[in-house]
Amino acid sequence: MARVKCCHMLHYECYKPSEDRKLDTESCGKIVFRNKNLGIKEYRFLLQTMVRSGIGEETYGPKTVLQCPTFFL
């Protein structure tokens, strides 16, 4: 017989970074368009992924994505 595996959550914490790491939808779009090597199909895919992933006005990102002008190049 197959064993039933249980998983229990013992504690939950949510980290809230500083405001300079906040990404709104416009900023996310700018990050996608920084890459000059993508075609229209890739841009469309990345924008659809952002919309479907639930990125909103209260989303935060890592500093490397926000500060590096050549990210994804």
C-alpha cells in the first residue's frame, strides 16, 4: 500500500522589503523591454506571463533585476 505523507506548517513569516525594491506593472514592462535581443514573440510571451502571474502594484523584486541595465542580455 502507498503511504500517505503529511506536511505540517509550523510557522509562517512574510518578509517585506524596502520601498526601493517595489515593482509596479510599468516597471516590470520596462525590465522586459531592456533586452534588445528578443523578438516580438518573446516580448509577447513575457508580457503575458507577467499578466497571468499576478504581478501587481505591490510586487517586490531583487536588487539585481532593478539596478542592472543589462539584465537578461
